[in-house]
Amino acid sequence: MTNGDMRYGQCGACGAGEVFQGEYVAQSGLRKTGGGSFGGRQPTFDAYICAACGNTQLHVRLDSKMSSHIRRHLQWIPPALDTR
């Protein structure tokens, strides 16, 4: 899927083809919204930044341990029905 996914080189916000990739390492660890930290689970993210408008996307690098951690500790958001 390329719609808004900056991993394919185009910004979903402004449409520019000025997307650059970097790396972001979380300093505080992964936690649920408003919660305390979860024992130092510091995920590494692939960061995609548009040089034209500053829009940024982070994609966590999942392994089985991180995936399990997310499923156990974070709130699941069910898919919304398209109401257009």
C-alpha cells in the first residue's frame, strides 16, 4: 500500500518526492499512552522525513519479542468502518 506510506518515497502530506530515511532510537522505552515506562523496552524505528514539509513517519522494527510486548501492553485500535 503506498497511500500515505512514506517508505515508498513520496510524502503523504504534501506529495513531494523528497523523503529521506534515518533511524530513531526511543530514549524512554515503549509505553502505553499516559503510562509509565515498560522496563527499558527501547525500540528502534525507521524514520522517514519529508525535506519539503517536515512530515515524519516512524516504523518500529518488529521482532517476535517486541510484537508480543506490544500485544500485551498497548491498547489495540480496531479498524474503523469507512463512513464516507
